[in-house]
Amino acid sequence: MKKAMMKFIKALRPQSRRCQRSDEFRSFRGTGTVLVSDICESRLKDGVTPEQLLRALNTSFSLQVPIIHKHSGFVIRFVGDALQAVWIEQRNGSEHAQLAFDAACEMMCEMERRNSAADFGTFSIRIGLGTGDMVGDFFQPIDQFQVLGRAPNIADELCATRYTTGSAVLLTPETARLLKLTKPLRPVGSLRRETGEEIEVLALQMEATTKRG
């Protein structure tokens, strides 16, 4: 039953939709940080219905999106159980990486609070943060704002790794160098990109956040 439910979640992925918030965007080119959040694990009780699962996904987004806005980020799109948000230097200044990291940490904590009150099971989220050059514009055939470049690619690739279990924020030294860290990051592996580049992967996991909270 649990495997069937997770297949149901993943089946939502092709139905990408853009967030109304992205209507505020204009085309841009520059440096920034992209956040990708994805449900990576579920521990569902027997008998959970698709309707309950959809309500849980809505709750997950309703927790994450206001946090992103609070930290001056913009939600670009939703794809199934994942979302993408962006902070760009020309809007957020040199603090773009710090704002994205602070949002990611708060999202992780809020999901843990939701899990403690859930009566049908829990979700874990994996959040990838990519920093670097990018370009954004509307892709007219589907009327959707798209962000392309190094930053979104790295965020996507980090989110797809399996170096951690449970909720975690994953980033590279490129992002970490821009942060004022009060929480420990630990090396968990490396990202081997199609270009041949190999990048160290750093992680902040839920356990570390909880102990300091």
C-alpha cells in the first residue's frame, strides 16, 4: 500500500504548473541561488487514501511557500511533490545564498513539526541549494517561467542524490562560502557532473537542527 501511494505521488510529476507568484518576474540574467525541495521519504500508515495523501501534499506546500516568501524568495513552479524557488543577486543582493539557506532550514523544521502532529504518517524532504549563474524567462509554448543555468542544475542534481536519509539540506562549497553558519555542515559525498566536474556535497540534517533548536 505504501509503495502504491508513493507511485501515486510520483505520477503527479509531469503535471508541472507555475506559481502565480512568478508573474512578478521579468527576464533576468545573473548570479543567484536556486532551491529545489522534494519529498524523498514517506512513512505512511496502512489505509491511507489518495484523498488524504493529496491533503498532506497541500499541507506540505502551504508550510513551505510562505517561508520562501518570508525570506524574500520567489516560487517558480511546482512539479508533483517538488517545488523550485529562486533568489537572484539583482533582487536580493549579496545575501541571496543566506536567504535561501535560512528558508531551507526553516522549511525543514516546519515539516518536522507537521510530522509530529500527523495522524496518517510522515514525510521527509530533501532540499538542494545551487548557487551560480542563471537566466530566467517565460517559455511561451507552455506559458511557464523557466530558470536555466548552473544554479538550477546543481540544485536539481543535489536533490536527486541519495547520500542522506530523513530530511536534509544539501549544498556545495560554492554556496557554503557565502553563508554565516551557526549550524554544522558535514561532507556526505561528491557530485559527479556530466561535464566531468566533481563537487563536494555538504549536508545539514534534521537531527542537527533539532538538537540546536
